[in-house]
Amino acid sequence: MSKKTVLTGITTSGTPHIGNYLGAIKPAIEASENPNFNSYFFLADYHALIKCHDPERVARSTREIAATWLALGLDTDKATFYRQTDIREIPELTWILTCQTSKGLMNRAHAYKAATDANRDAGSEDLDDGVTMGLFSYPVLMAADILMFNADIIPVGKDQIQHIEMARDVAGRFNHVYEPLFTLPEALVDEETQLIPGLDGRKMSKSYDNTIPLFCSSDELRSLINKIKTDLREPGEPKDPDTSTLFQLYSLFANEIERGELRLQYEEGIAWGDAKRELFEFLDAKLSAPRSRYNELMNDMGYVEEVLHKGAEKARAQAAPLLEKVRIAAGIRPLTYVPSASVDQDEKKKEKSAEELARIEEGKRRAILKQVQHLIDRVVGADDKGAAAVAVVEEKTAEVEQLKKKAKQKAQNELDLLKEELAGYL
């Protein structure tokens, strides 16, 4: 069985917090120990520039996140650990993929829609006010991060699933137009750790300013835990552990026996002050050793830089050959380039595995579907869907008949898929 490639990146725009650790770093490091996976982990410093325009913050965050991964035990002999900006192939691939990405796809990106919705709610005449091209098109950069290493599995939160779907769309479009060089990635959502509660009970996030820095001092950790919101139940009153941020944070670090013992204390009416002390002592003990190693690494950036350079060499050994294939497929070739002897396409197909063929066909299908989606939308939005379906099929049929032979097959493929999608209305 061939190894699956897993890829995870963390944006370098803030100090690593407990949510980053539980939601991304911890499961990623555990996966890197599995011999069935090829693991790629990177510092997403290009992504940091999208929203953070403070150079000192980006630089500081890059140092902190790099030291965090190493302090938590990442074995860089088993995983490829690199800084995004050290892989020069990524910006070039981003541009090539941008030229295959429709603006309509980017218009539907959650971050862009949220920005325009906020402007609309504020009464702005310009819905794109404050929207940079970085914010608008960063899903393409994310697609390049993924496709550069043909990653199979991308661990993400639910809010990031759309970006993986976009990466699949972009890969499918390239594979259809040029050559099937890209794997279609799959999102992996961990339901247990997707929502890490912060100080106010909402999702722990820099945006909400409710985070607990992973390697803050013991005194700061105690102070932050004391700020966690609780209800007004008195000591001795039973408390619901399942609605308690204190208990949820404890549970994410504890084993089953430890969780059970604390749950019993909640049911017996533990005082909130005692519950906060339990959480502090428990987390402080868990984080003591990696915190010490983190502080050592923060004082030895030369070593950390060396580790990143070695990771970049490993990553570029994979990225450079793939980008060369992408360039050639797109027509960016040396003037002296001579194609290798052609191989009969039927024979090439026979050599491909059933899984590869399925991925290629799915990519082609999705690309065709995108071309006719506006017609399907017309039918779905019509009052008389049956009549609308007949009308758009007749319209597409007429188009097929009018086209010359080469373009006719493409239009015929679109017509066939259109009929398949609208079968329920015809």
C-alpha cells in the first residue's frame, strides 16, 4: 500500500496557543509517527501577510511557531518541516494555478464574502473596501501549498473545508486542461478537537483575544485560567462538566480515568475556585517540560534556522521536479525542448491504477460541471423547473450542433453531464 501524504500549515501571525496545539500541532505530530504517512508541516508566512501588516509580529510569530513544533517533539527525520517562503516553487505554482481559477470560484470564498457582507452591513458604497488581492485570492495560494506536494489528506477545522474543495476544483481544472499531474486532496476533520474553548467560552482564537498561550509562564497561565468565565453556582451545588470551559480544557489533555475523576468532583459540587486550581496545576505539569525546551530553542535561533533549511531542501527535492512537469505541461519550456516519444493513450490508461483513473475522471467531471453550473442554477431557481430544464437542454443541444468538430466534443460532454444533473426534472 502506497503511503498517504498529510500536510498541515500554521499561519505565522500570532503566538501559538492551546487551541493551535490541540487542534493542529498535537494530531499532526502523532500522525508523523505513523509509518503509513508522509508528513509535511510548514510555517505559513506568506499567508501571514494577508491580514497582518506588522513585520515584527510576523517575524516573532515565525520564531515562536518554529520553536513550538520542535519543543513538542516533532522528529524532523520522520517529517518534512519547512518555512513556506523557502520553497520558491510555491509562488510560481500559485500563479500558474491562478490562471486556471475562475473569479466566480473566488467570489464564493468565505473570507471574501464575509468582508463584503461586513461592508454591506456598514452601509459602504464599495463592497470591496479594504479587500486586498491577497485576501481575495489566498485560496489559490492554499491550493498551491497542498498541490505542490500532492497531499492526500489535509487536517482542517470545519471552517476550512471549503478551501480543500477549492483546491480540488483547481487541481481538477488543471488536470483536465493540461495533464493529470495533481492529486485531489481530501479534508480530514477531527470532530473531537474542532472547537477548543477560549477564556470566554467561544472558540479559542486570536480574533477573539481569548487565547491561552501554549508556553506562557506559570504565573501567566494561572492568571489566565482565573479569568475563564463560569456560572453563579455555589460550592456544593452540582455543576455540569459538559458545559464548563474548565472541564473541557482539562478533558482535552487528560486520559479517560482523569476525566472520570474530575467529572465526579463536578457532580459533587466542586467550587469554581478549586476547579480553576485543578486545571492550572494539571496544565502546568503537562506543559512544564516542553515549555523548558521551548525557552531553550528561543535562545538558539541558529539551530532552528538550520532545521528549517534542511526541511526546505527535503521539500524542494519534491517540489522542483513536479513544478518542472507543470511548466512543461502548460507550455513553459526551453526553446530546445523535444517531447519524449509519444505513448499510445490507451496503453497509458491501462498502466494507471483504478484509483488514479477515478481521480482523473472526477477532476474532468468537476471541470465540466463548473462550465454548465449557471444553466443548472437557472433550472433550480425557476418556478417551473421541468420547463426550465427542457429549455436549457435544448439551448445546449443547439450550441453543440453549431460548433465545429473539435469544440463540439467539449460541448457534447457538457450537454451529457447537464442531462445527467437535470434527469430529475426532465
